[in-house]
Amino acid sequence: MTSDSAAAAGFDYSQPFEVDIGRAAVIAERLRDNGYPCCTADVVTAELASPGQERSFVGRFAADQLGRAGWRP
């Protein structure tokens, strides 16, 4: 899913939002497997609670993955 189609669906992933700890844990595990050894579910949820322009790579990656999966809060 592209950001255009996510916006069209009515949810803006660049805004702060909450995600359940299970989904955050899955994203954190993928990040740990790919070079971010200190990434935890708590880090992912904290990043997503920040506005898009304040997010690190972790937060931008997490928001992108949730958007691609079609996840909605």
C-alpha cells in the first residue's frame, strides 16, 4: 500500500498513534534481525507515538510496515 492509498483510506500514518504491543514486537524483531539490535516493542510504540517529522528510522519503518499491511487503529 502506498502512502497515497493510505491517505485515501482515511488514516494518516504520519500522525502520532498507538499500536498494540504484539504488532510492535513483530516489527521490533524484524528490525533486530536487520541491524537494530537494541530495538524493542517499547521503542517501536514510543516512535509511533511521535509525529512523523520527529520519528527516527525505526518509527518511519514501523509506520510504513503497518500501512503496507493495511493496519488501522
